[in-house]
Amino acid sequence: MSTSYTRRGFLGLTSAAALGAGLSACTGGGTSSGGGATQAASNNLRLFTYEGDETIGLLKAQVKKFDEQNGTTTTVDSLPGSGAAVYPDKLRTELLGGKGPDVWRIWGGQIGAPFAKAKQALDLSPYYSKYGWDAKINTQAIGGMTFEGMKAGVPFVSLGIGAWYNKSLFAKAGVSAPPKTYAELEAINDKLVAVGVTPAGLGGKYGWDIMRLFEYLLEHTAGPELHDKLLTGAESWDRPEVVEAFALFKKWQDKKWLPQGALGLDPADIEPAYVQGKTAYTITGPWTEAAAILSAKKSSSAFGNFELPTDKTPARHSGFVEGYMINAKSGNADKAAALIDFIVQPATQKALQVTASTVKGAEPDPKTLPLAAEWAQKYGSNPFYTIQDQAFPKKQADQYFSVQSDLLQGKVAPDAAAKKMQEIVSAWAKS
């Protein structure tokens, strides 16, 4: 999707672009409704992304193909690894300074929403009509990048988060199959620790990686209906189910089910540790097969995946969408849209081994990505709850990460953490 295994997604691009005539008539070249002047039109484009070092070369190679076909020169800049903790602020600063990119990659939900509401992102409805994206892309994913009726982005990936594990380390602990209940997961953790293996490889630097554990625990304690209401502020966080989730979160650290010093670990370093045999599993998405397993020249057959058991009905996992937006002030909106259309072609999505493409006809190939295909077959149709750093705006997500950190450091107790979260979410909901 994204393709950094340090943040959500493994990016795929297209191998062929059909550039339609007369697109400039759709938007007039990207005139901005926001403040400041629209940039001058040219054959130069700039794409800003958070693609990881492992796959940025793939993106640049495909963009080069686009340039060769269209007479453009596209600069690709990336800020990998930090995820939603840094990237949106960097992008916002550039846009406010009048030097923002023509095209940028972004998550949906409350991370992408501010760029649409501030009219920094262009309304892409005319391009949806021109290129037929409504018919080519998953409609639910499009909804994840539609804000107050405005199609502000083109989603190319829709991903689910689960557990990806090292089969040999499970076997070392006497574990023959993935857990079916939360109690079984805890029992597996204890067995792993008993044989000297750290269970879950998660890092607390930037907050979002270790967050995946807490949101899962909250789904387990609160259940689907309450969890969704908590994310919108419709129910109070100051309640027993949230306190229980925070208590379990602390338990995972105290019982050494997380790496020592987890709060200071960079996800880029700890997440692929299950491939290296340093941890038993991690909580991540299907992109990990290409970005961590195959890039390490390991066989996919040595690893497996499973949906974290919540003991609730329906069974759900964490999920999110990612896509591209166009700068409302870009003088090259037509060319930028053509680049996005190039990116969302099935042929290149397949060639770049996109593991959870929104594009019809770009499903993962079980011959080259057997684990990603297995995940899609087993869990791809299951409902998902919005990944929590996409459910909250940037400010509230940062405050949320601070609560997580304080709890694991012993600065606040679970009940105090629940009260603090209620203050954070209530202030946002009221605004």
C-alpha cells in the first residue's frame, strides 16, 4: 500500500495511461478558491509522498514512465517513516507558504479532511467524470476521501490491519495455530515469553504504531457499536470498557509482551523484526509481505497472518484508505489528474504488487503475494473500524498518543487515561 512498511500502505502505480483530450475544459487548469495566487502552468510537476525507502524507487520509476509518455518532468519528494505524526504538518506548512506540491498522497478520514475543508485540495469531481474513476475504484474507498460531498481525493488503497507472524517462532513456543479468542492470544504471548521470544513487535515512536494494539484492545472490550460511538464523541470515554482497555494495554507492557523500551522504538526498525526472528509477530497490513518478507528474500511460506480475535460479533479489524489529492492552486491540475489516472491503472498496480488496491482488476496475485491474497480472501470482506489516528484530527491524535505514552510510563492510571481521553474527544466533538 503505501509502501512503507513503517506506515500504512503499499503503493502501486499504473503501467499505462490513457490521456483523454480536452481535460483542461473540465477545470480550467486548477484555479484555486483559496487564498493566494494560482501557480503558473508548466510541464513540471511535484509529487509529495511518505513512501518508504524500500519502495520509493518503484514509485520514481513509474513516474518516470509517465513523464516519458507525456513530456513532463515530475519531482518525487518523500518524507517516510513518521506517518501522521509529522507528514500532514509538513504538507500544511508548504501549502500555506505557497510552495506546495501539485499532487500529494494522504490518508482519508480526519487526516485528509482538513485539506478539503480549507479548500487547499481541488474538487476532483470533473476528473472523476473524465476518467471514469467511479466505475473503476471501490465506492466505499471513494467515500473515505469524500468530505461534505466533495470528492477531494482518489483512493488507491484500502487496507486492513492484522497480525503477521513467524511460524517457526510460534512452533518454538509450542503454538500450532493462530488464536481464535483473546484469551488464547494472551496464552500464546505467555508461551512465547517462556521460551525467550518477544511476542509483539510494536514501536511507540510517533505514537501510531503501538496505537494499533490499543485500538484492538478497545474493540475487544467495547465491541463494535460502542467503539464507533467513542470515535465520534457520541459516547463518553470515561467508562469501564475504556478503563479495561487501558488496563490491558499496560498489561501487555508489564508482562513483556512488547519489546523492552517499546515507547522509544522506531516502527521502521521494530515492525519487520518478526521477519528477522527477533519478535514473533507484529500488527500491520498486507504491504508487509512485499516490503518486509520478500524484500528480505524470505519465503512467504515461513509466515502467516490472522485477524486479531475480538470475541465480538461482527468480527472486525482496523482499516483505512489512502489516496492522492491535487493542490487547488496548482497551475497543472490537468497534468496532475493525468498522473493520478496513470497511478490507478490495474496493470501497474499488479506490477508493483499492490496488496490491497481499490482498483478493480488489481487484486493481489496468489502466485507472487500468497499471504496478501490469503488475507484478502479470508478477511477482506469483513467490516472494519476506522484506524484511530485517522478517526481523529491531527491535534486530537497527538494528544491521544500522549495519553498512551503516559499510561505505559506509569504517569497515569487506566481510569485517569480514560478521563483524559474524554476531555480530548469532547473538546473536539463540541468544536
